[in-house]
Amino acid sequence: MNDDKFMRMAIEESKKGDWPYGAVLVKDGVVVAKAFNTTTQDRDATAHAEMNLIRKASHIISEAPSLKGYTLYTSSESCPMCTGAEIWSRVSRVVYGASIQQLIEIGQSQIDTPAQAIIKTGFVKVELKGGVLADEALDVFKHWKPHTNSNSSS
């Protein structure tokens, strides 16, 4: 697994959106899709990077809505909504950078429920790995200046 490589891509995506969250979907070492947060631009509270990625994947992957065999990289730990979508889409593996707790510690508003708490109640097994390049992901938050991007995802 080249988790650092794909996490760096997710972190780069995080710099493009309304808020610093980015995600990349990978299968067999190949990037299938990338996305970032567009909640402000789209006026849609569900337009998190992971949700945008899953929506995008559903249009380009013949197996969709099942993402079995895919790894979703996200610059920070998925919220309960996004974790639920990861379970429903049956993604096999989720790798994240900064944890929800780390985001709370630097003053970011978060639902204080770790992804693992949601995954363990799910009906499919999702492998979860956290802390990959967490400092780099947190650095984007620490230097973030909110803006609106004209692109919905890349």
C-alpha cells in the first residue's frame, strides 16, 4: 500500500474546496476519482469531500453503488454521515489523516463521534487506518482561509 502517496493527493484536494477536506478513491493502486468539500458553494450540508467522491464514483464505476475492493483516502477522519455513506457503499478500506479529536483540539467544529464507533455498528467490514500524514492535513486547517471555489470537484 502506498498510503502516503494517496493521502498527499487527498490533502491537495482539501486545498481546493470551501473547507479543507479532500478525498481520493483508489483501486489496485489506481486513482479512480478525487473530490473536495463544496458545502458552501453548493448550499448543501451533505457536500462533504467523501460524499462528493462517492457520488462521483457512482457515475464512473460500473460496480457502483458497491465500492467493495476500493480504498477511500480522506484528509481527515470522516464524520458520522460520511462514515455511514462509506458503509452503505461498501468501501473496503478507509484511510484518514487528521482525527476528529485533533480537529476539535485546533478549534474545528465536529461531531465528536469517531468513525470506528459508526463502523463497528455497520453491516459490512470496513478496514480503518488513521493518522496517515495527520500533521500535514492539520497544517492545511491551521492556515485555512475560507473561500468558495467555482469547481465542484476535480
